[in-house]
Amino acid sequence: MTARLGTIILILLVLLVASVVSSGRIPHPLGRGPRAAEGSRAGAEDLRRLVLTRAETAYAAGDTARAWTAWRDALTTARGRRDWRGLIDVGDAAVLMNSRSRARQSYAAALTVAREEPSVEGVLRSGEAFSGIGDPRAMRHALRIADRLAGEDPAARARVRDFSTLFTAAPARPAAP
């Protein structure tokens, strides 16, 4: 059996176990913890984190093919769950694996999901992620979306204002000699 086939079988087994656990047929291992109320969402998050850890470990070991396969699996899981937090995590993993374009792809999906949810927090977190990869245009786009979503909610407006102040401030100029 090749290493790639072994990896595929392992991922399929993990996905099978996660689907059985999340279906409620067997108790969820996190059922006793503080996240028990989240049900299958916690299971999906744990699975995504496991796959991302596997991707980062493979990347660190120089096995980029296996790393990107695991990363794509995590992206598919997060997209399927319409989970903006998961999509941000997947994008962050792409940054650690030195791929700004894949990170941007994941952050854009997170922005879309957060906008549709609607989640001011998710939209702002996506904007922060875009800022982190040096994409001010996408960050400003997220800020405009968050501003619209905040509407007249004073707490949400304050978060948008704080974000704007923090992430759109002009860089400091060196003092003239």
C-alpha cells in the first residue's frame, strides 16, 4: 500500500467516525465538556483541526503533496458546514504553509459565509485575516460589509468603529531630520 493510499484511507476512516459520532448513534467524546451544547459542530471542528494539524505536520516534514491534500479536505469540511470560523482556520493554515493565494481563497469563503449568516464578528475577522496577508482592498471591502450589517446596533457599530480605527490607520511616518 502506498503512503498516499494509506493517507486517503485514514482520512476516510476519520470522516466515517466523525459522521457516526455527529449522527448521535454513539456518544460524542466532548459530550461532557463545555462544548456539549454545540453537538455535531464540535465534532466537525475537532475533525477539521485534526486534518489541519496533519497538514501542518506533513508540510513541516517536507511532504507538501500530503499537506495540501489534507488542507483541501479541511477546506471542503469547513465549506460544507458553512463555518466561517473553520474557513478562517483553514486560511491561517495556508499562511503557515506559505500560500497567500490559498489563504485568500479560504478567507474569501469565510467572508461570504459570515455575510450570509449575518455575522459582524465573522466579517470583521475575515477583514483582519485579509489585513494579515497584506490585502488592504479585501480588508476594506469586509469593513464596508460589516458597517452595513451593524445597522443601528450600538455594540456592533462600536466593534466596526474599533476595527476601522485599528486596521485602517495610516502607517506612522518617520520624523524629518
